[in-house]
Amino acid sequence: MTPNPEKETAPSCVEEGMKSPTESPIIHVACRGIAPCILLIGIYVFFHGHYSPGGGFQGGVLLAAGILLLRLALGPGLSQNIMPTWITLRLSAVGALIFAGTGLLTVIFGGKYLDYHYLHLLWPWLEPAWLRYYGILLVEVGVTMTVMTTLVAIYDDLLGC
């Protein structure tokens, strides 16, 4: 088979389409208006997931989608003000540490992994219901941070940022 000359000369989407921002002012304005709404919905899903289905993973995906929308529309240069590339993996590690650390604290205090009742040694003045509340909140914060920053880091790594 002979190679197709069109494929060899065609630019890849990484070189042109994803790294360079769009020139359309309509897309810029629309994305700058839609992205805060997506971020707000992500925060809502995170907090509402504390009481019902949803939460850390879904909220993290929505927060990452808002940031990635700006990365696609504005390009990696202008969108670095929102979440710089250098901080994404660091925040991902912090989020995983929060999640794992919450579970490890309960093991250190003599309970099973993520058995929030044993957090009373850390906060003796709280009732068991409040211990579960704060334990789940810490886990949700860790999962949200990890999912959001990992998805952004994957996108940035694919671009070579």
C-alpha cells in the first residue's frame, strides 16, 4: 500500500485545534458565560451529594468540565489563571491524601477503615451523627479535589502543557 499524502501533510488536532484558542468572539463570550454556571452546578452537586446521591465524583467531573471548557475556548495560555498546570497533580495528591487520611485516622484510632465513630478521639465533643457528617464531608472534599484536578492534568498532559 502506498501512503496517503493527505494524511502526512494534515495537521493533527493536538497541534492546531486543541492548543490554539478559537478566534470566534461568540465562542469566547459563550464559554465565559457557561463555564461559571457549570462550576456553580459542580459545587452544588458536591454539597448536595453530602445528603443524597451525587457528591465527590460527580461534582469533580463537573468542576473539571468547566475548567476544560475554558481551556478549549481560550487556549491553555489564558486559562492558566483559573487552574495552572503545575498545581493540578499537587492538588490531586492532596485530595487523595485527605480521602485516605480520613480512613487511616479511623484505623489508627482502633476502628475499621472509614468507621467515622472512631473519630471521637479526634473530636471528643461531637456527637456520633456529627462525626459521620464531618467524616463524609472530608471524604467528599478529597474525592472532588482528586477527580477534578486529575481530569485537568490528563488534558494538560495530552497537550504537552
